[in-house]
Amino acid sequence: MPDTPPHDTAVGPVLSPPGGSSPQGRTAAGNYLWLWISLAAVLVLGLAVIFVLPALMLSPQPQQQPVEAPADPVVMPGVEPRDAANQAMQAYLQLRAQLELGHASRWGEPEWSQSERAADSGARLLAQRQFSEAARSYQQALQSLQQLERERSTRLIAALDTAQQALAGNQIEQALEQYEQALAIDEDNEDARFGLARSRTRAAVLQNMAAGERAETEGDLVTAQAAFQQAALLDPEYGPPTAAFTRVTEALQTHAFQDAMTRALTALDSGHLADAEKALAEASALRPSDAAVIDARQRLALSRQQARLNSLRRQATTLVRAENWQAAGNVYRKVLAINASAGFARSGLEKADARLKLNKQFDHYLTKPERLYAAQPLANAEALLAAASSAPADEPKLAKKIAELQRLVTQAGTPVAVSLLSDGETDISIYHIGQLGAFTRQQLELLPGTYTVVGSRAGYRDIRKQLSVTPGKQGASLTIRCEEMI
């Protein structure tokens, strides 16, 4: 017979009406009202025990962390059967929630269903207030889940082993089922994820393998290669596609190599170096260490070198004619870097360097003619003109520079008439020329250049001015007199 607790231990609190009225003052309608309120409270509390209380007691756990099963409820002497039933139910619900987060319903049969049936029985017994029998049912449900938790790792290993064997034998459906089972146990398991991905592509892999084998049998190696390659790309870990792709690729490479070498040698013989290089690159990409490739490359290098030297020689000749000695010298240096024994480049470089130096000497004065207004630079320019004499007929630019410098030298050595104006009270002197004294007007002839004119007068502040004498410009004048008293 079920345990019958004392009246004061019934499920749910004993409700008392509000206010201070005595029981004798209650009406019949009031008694019925409180009876229905009590029954509703009992129903709500019962539902809370079954559905709300477990959720409040649980805290989220990481899905793949090992779950520590709660200990079996221990019914101490004197503990009420109802409390023992509640303890067993809570322990079951806690472990069930944790395992449910780990998808145990997908991999935990038959233990999961067994625990569900035992828990359903416990819930019915608890509702019928058969607390001892309810405690035993929940304890049985808890033990089924504990057994399931202990077998989690073993089941994972077994599922992975079975899946790998099925995939190796191309039993695709079984492999998919077992890898999905493994992921249900451990959703972060890399082996299961990788195996599942391979299983999902295996049908396409086998289709491509079949297509490649048909094409290879028919002699269509290009199509066969593409099919085998696609199969290998779908599952690089599967060996047969890679082996088939390698076999067909080697056969294609042999045909391609022979064709490329034939085209390369034909182009070399006819002097079509660009075509030869392109065909040889194709052959070298297939067999870079082949003796035929190495020999053809040497022939191509010599041919290209000679063609390069011929091209550079033509460039240098054009630059010499244009008197572009800097660029011509650079071209001759490129030739010597390719072939140090090229005689035309050695002699051409010597001439280019000499002409470049001579032109720079002329440019030194032509770019800044005012350098000639000093005695020493003017003498140097005259010496340069004497050394250069006349330019060769094929160097018109140099001839023009010689003529221009000769004109500038002549102008720099020709005095220019200038006038100085003063007040007759100021003593005038010109640096590097001499003391002129006081005057109102004086005519001088000075060589082109810039002169410093100084005026001084007793009781007045000295004055200093610059006089620029320009070649060929006659009649320049300068007024200078001391006007600021001290």
C-alpha cells in the first residue's frame, strides 16, 4: 500500500483566509471559494515542481565538457518519502538537462528511452502520492542516464571506427550515419567533421572516377585527367583519384614535351628566337633537367646574346651621330658587360668619355657666361679654345659650342664705356680698379663684370653701389654721391 503521510504534511501549504474572522463566521459560499483556491494552488505547485523547479536549478554548461553525474539520492533515516522522491527527481532532471544539451537523445539509445519511461512512471507515481515508488522510479531513470554518461567516450570511439571502415569500403550511407552519430556525441570532434565532409563528397568522387576511367580507355587523356583531378580535389585524402591523375598526367606530359622540343629546335634553326624561347619554356616546365632542354637553352642564350649585341651596337651608332655621348657611353658599357672582348665597344667608350668631358668643359662657361668676367676663368676658356681647335665635320653640336664660347671670350675681353656721375664733393673709388677722386662726371672703359663703387666725404656717411657692366652694352651710367650727414 502507498505511504499515507500525516494530514499536516500534504503537498502544498495550508491556506488560511485573510482577515480576523472566526471559523464560526464563515459562510457556506466562503467555504467553497477557499476549497477551489486551495485546489488551484496545489495544481500550480505540482506543475512548478515538474517543469519550473528543474529549470531554475540548472545553469548552462559547455556542451562538450565532461558532465559529472549527480550522486544517487541518499534517504537518511527519518527522511520523508516525499522528500526522497523529490531528491531523486531533481537529480534525474539535472543530469537529463545536461545530457540533453549534449544531444544524448540522438546517440543514447536504448538507455535514453529507458530513463524516459522510468521518469514517466515516477511522475505518475508522484502525482498519485506514492512517494516511495516514485523515488525508486526516478532512481532507476537516473541510473540509466549515469550509465549513458559513462559510455559517452566509448560510443564516440566506436562510431568513429565504424564510420572510417565504412568510408574506406565506399559504404557511404553507413559512413554518414556513423559520423553524424559521432558529432552528436561530440559536436567539436575534428575527425568526425572531416570524415562527414569526405563522406558527403564520396558519391561525386566515385562518379568522376568512373568518367575518367572511361575517357582513359577511349584514349581521351585530357578528359580523363580533368575527371581524375576533380575527384582528387573533392577528397584529397582518397588515394585512387590521385594515382589515376598522376598516371594520365605523366602520359600527357610526355606528348607535350616532345611537341614543344620539336617546335623549339625548328624556331632556333630559322632564327625566330621569340618562338624558340616560348616553345622551350613549355618543354622546360615539363622536364627542366632534360639534356635536350639544357642544350637548346644554351643555343638560345648564345643567339639572344648576339642579337642583343647587334641591337646595342646600332643604338650606340645612332647616339654617336646625335652627339649624345652620355647615352652612347652607357650603351657601350652594356655591351662590355655582356662581352668584355667586344672591340667596337672599348674604342667607342673611350671616344664617348673624351667627348663627354670636352662638352662638359664648354658647357661650364656657356651655361654661365659671367664666369668669363674674371681673369683666371677667362684665361682657362681661352686655353680650352686653343686645345679644342675645330670640331670634326660630323660633330655640329660641338662646333656650335666652340663658336659660341669664342664669341663670349671676345666679348669678355672687350672694354665697355660707362659714365660715373657725382657732386664734385665725394671721393670716388672702384674696387680692383683704383681711386678716382672727386668729380661731377667721368667716362671710363671697363671690362664686362660687376664692380663695387664706393663714395666718401668728410662729415657724411659713406655710400656703396654696384655697377654691372654688360658685354656689348655701351653708355651705362651710375650716379654716386654722399648725401647723409653724420
